[in-house]
Amino acid sequence: MLLSGGLDSATVLAIARDSGLECHTLALDYGQRHRAELIAAQRIATALKARTHRVVAVDLTSIGGSALTDNIEVPDAGGQGIPITYVPARNTVLLAIALGLAETLEAGRIFIGVNAVDYSGYPDCRPAFIAAFEDLANVATKMTTEGRRIAIDTPLIHLSKAEIIQLGTRLGLDYGMTVSCYRADPDGRACGRCDSCALRRQGFEQAGIPDPTRYQ
């Protein structure tokens, strides 16, 4: 279970736990500027009773190219095309590390909270990317050459942000534990102006559910 500390991945963990699955959560410390999300991921993993929680460090600041990993200002919401907050190959790296952990644990399913409806236009959140990675995963490991398959589970991929929030709320998830902001302060308080904050706030409004986000 890839757990970023944000709203979507927390919902996916709640879904998996509600299904009775034993979950091993994985967060990636890739040098992101919003470090509060790593603290949130630990908090969520503990609250939702993940069997184990790991943080793997991969320094994506060495390649940069994103406002989250480079000396580039995080913009306010808006704009056209793929935003500068896109981190080059991030989900590919995340899934590759999760694949290694899945093989170590002999786990047949990897969960990731990608969403192709209310998102920022990232290419590695699309169904085509997930399908391609699942094909790769099933020719890449010892366990798959021995006849087992690995599934990449994306239960949120076709849901709107409001639908995701409604689902998590029905499962009893406390979204006050999560951090989504690209400019969160060390205490996890949101800026209220970046793309991620805008999508999150709109999701709560459309879901008709009070927004528990703490703002700066």
C-alpha cells in the first residue's frame, strides 16, 4: 500500500482495511518540500492499523524538474497543461519500490491512490500507465516467473474527489489526519492556494461534508 499521507492514499488504505486485508504501508521520502506528509503517513498507518509501515528514501532532488523537488516556486491553482508540481517519473519509482516490497512479502496486490478524474493532469495517474506497469510487474519478478501474478489496485481511479471523500467518510476515515498541500508548513497546515488545496477544498464542498483541513 503506497501511502503518501494525503487524502487519496488514506482512503485507499481505509478501503483495503475494510475489506479485511492485512496491509503493509510504504511512504517515499523523495526530498519533497512538503515534509509534513511523511508524518501524516505514519499517523494514518498507525490509526488504520497497518501491519507494518516503512519509509524508503530516494533522492529525486538530484534530478529536480519539479516545484516539489527543485528550486522552483509552487504556483497557485490554475494554469494549462501538466503543472510544474509534476515530479518526473515519481509514480514509476514509487511502484517499482512497492513491487520490490511486494515480492519480499510475497504479496499479490499493490494499492495506489491514483485518480484520473479530479487531479492535476499528471500522466502517471492515467489508467494506461497503471495497465502498462502491471504488465511490466508480471514479467519483472521471481514470483511472477514462478506462476503468481501481481495486481495493481486503483480503487479511486474513476471517482471524483467528492465521491472519494464520501466513501472515506462512510468508512469512518478522519480526513483531519491527512496532508495534501504542496506548501504545507512543518505542522501540516495547508496554504489554501495551490492546486492540491483547491481540488481538496472543492471536493469537500461538492461532497457536502465539512472540510477538516487546518489552514495557515
